[in-house]
Amino acid sequence: MPPDSLVVHYHEIALKGDNRPLFLRQLIENIQKATQRLGVQKIVAPRGRILLFLEKGANWEEIVGRLGSVFGIANYSPAWRRSTRYEAIEETIAALIPEKAFSSFRMSARRGDKSYPLSSQEMNERLGRFVQERSGARVDLENPERTFHVEILPREALIYTEKVRGPGGLPVGVSGPVAVLLSGGIDSPVASYLMMKRGCTVSFIHFHSYPLVTKASWEKAEELVEHLTRYQYDSRLYAVPFGEIQRQIVAEAPAALRVVLYRRFMFRIAEELARRERAKALLTGESVGQVASQTLDNLAVIQEVATLPILRPLIGSNKDEIIEIAQQIGTYLISIQPDQDCCRLFTPPHPSVRARLEDIRRAEAKLDIDGLVKLGVEGVTIREFRFSQENGR
Ligand code: ATP
Ligand code: MG
């Protein structure tokens, strides 16, 4: 028996105070975008939950899959809307019993409409006896194999059995925009995902040295953004030409300082682009000590050029922990494709792990900083991505 609706629950804790209407409006809008063209007829939000009404023949299994990547959802269930007549409820439960074998169960009735003639307790007892007789299963309140939920609303009853766990977090959009420095590597896509999960909308900035190297890292960045767009529905990728900037750094600065200098230019350019996006922070995939540019000393020297806050959600994570998330969210296989990242271009064998700000400033004095930033910003290629049915798989 295909469900005629889905019931979505969200974490009440995120709903404190004034955030509630914003949170709900954004969550509903995001659910709409995530499930477009799959047969959702209408979305309503009565009392602490969201209901999706499905058209006949809706692709509900696909919708169930999609809701799994909508941040802000605590759990959700395929559901059946019925009249509140006791017999109608019993009949629906009778049809659900054979759909999945179980040896223990629990009834969970909730009477949202207090004028309903039966109390929750009476519903639980009566329906419990019914399920027991029909299925032969025993009641287990602690650890049942199946739970039958019945919610009595003012005009209808809602019946559902299976709760699917949602991703939690906050609906994308409620926390404001940030701009990520996205390499083709493993870490920055994971950092992007984690901030989307906290309600941020992420714009992407990728630095490439094409045509000095192949286009592979740029193409990977595009593939990563396309993939991550399923979590936020609309994305913009700025591809910044970085080869000429690197060439000038290599010509003028000591080899050991190159990587830190590259990074400072990346942050300067990223900040310019971030301001266009009205981003409130920059975001990276950095984690302490992972590579030479990520020692505490170098992180400090690099971020000195930025005025926006820098978010580093992976700063305390181990590589294997980051890889695990990358695998779960589907970016890992894209990230490990071989490329020629611009940071490895002209990288010396012994980059400084403790660059001193005076040395960096002295090296930069020989460079036309504003001119190089302008070169990057003006050479940018912008591509927009939109979530659609096709790239949702
Ligand atoms: P990742 O797996 O994210 O590439 P990594 O371990 O390779 O990280 P680095 O190459 O030192 O580490 O990069 C550190 C951070 O700097 C990245 O997480 C990313 O935010 C940013 N970054 C590095 N290279 C680029 C690039 N080509 N374009 C944009 N951002 C970059
Ligand atoms: Mg990298």
C-alpha cells in the first residue's frame, strides 16, 4: 500500500525564540526544492511537524531518499492520512501489518485533538490488542521491532510505522553565506558539507594553474560543486587563474616561502570574491599539522591578510576521520581522482614550516600585490549550478 503522504519531524531545540518562523520557512522551501517534480502536491506545517501530501503515483521512494539530505530534518516517515473514525484507523493498520515481518511491536497513539472520544491510552490498548491478534507478535515497549504511530489531528488521523533518521543540523540558508576555498582534494568538500549542515549557503572558489597544468583540478572542482549542490540546491563556482601569480612568486621569492605566499594570495583574492557574495566568513579544509602550510605558525601568517573570519571545521580532525565523512557524502571518489593541483606547482622540496612574517613581507615587497590580486579577480570564470532531478542521484 503506497503512502499518500510523508511526515517530517525536526529538532525542537533549533527552534528557540525568533528563529522558529525563519527555520520553518527555509526548511519547507528546501524540502520543496529537494523533491521537485517527484509528485509532492502540497506541503503544510501543522503543530511541530511538516506534512508532504503526495499525488497519486508519486515517486515516494525517491522522495524518501531525497529527504535524507535535507538539513534540519530529525526524522521522517511515509504516512497514511485517514479519517479519524476508529474503524478507518484499524483498517489501515491491518493493511500495514503484512508489509514487514515482526515479532514485537509497540503502539504509539497521540491525540492532538482532545475532543476525540478515545484517549491515547485507550487507543494504544485497543489497537494493541488488534495488532496482537492479527500478527501474533508480542508487545514490547522498550525495544520493539516495529512501532505503529497514530496521530489524531483535528480533521484527520495520521498513521505511520517506520521512522527514517534525517541528517539533523539546520536548514541551508538560515545561517548566512560563506565562501569556501575549494581545492580538488578531500578536505575542503567535507568542510563545505559540514557548514551547509550548520545552515550556511556556500559559494565556491577554486584556484587553478591551467594552462600551465592540465584542467583536471578545475574539472574536479566542478564535479565536486555539482555533487554538493544536492545539499543546497543552488551553487556558484568561481574559478580563479593562478598560474601567472605563481610564476611571479616563483621568480621573486625564496623557494621555501612559496607555499605560504601562494596561500596569502589565495586568501586575498578569495576575500574580494567573498565580499561580492556578501559572505560573512571564509572557509577552508585545513587541519593542524597536516602539511607544511598548516602548522600553527603558517596558519597565522597566512590568515594575517584576511579580514573576514576564517572557519576551519576540520582543524582538529584526523585524515581518516575526514575520509570517512567524504565517503559517506559521496565526494571521496571524486577527490581521489588524480589531478595537478596548483599548490604543488613549483613546490620546493623543503617548504618552510615556520615562515616569519618579516620574511614574507620582505618577499611580497618585490611583488605588485594589488596588481596580482586584480589579475586573479578579473580573470575569474563563473559557473552556476542548480540542483535538478538528474544530478540528485
Ligand atoms: P584538501 O584536501 O582540501 O585539498 P589538503 O590536505 O590537500 O586539503 P592543502 O592543499 O594544504 O591541504 O590545502 C589546504 C586548504 O587550502 C584546502 O582545504 C582548501 O581550503 C585550500 N586550498 C588548497 N588548494 C586550493 C585550490 N587550488 N583552490 C582553492 N582552495 C585551495
Ligand atoms: Mg589540496
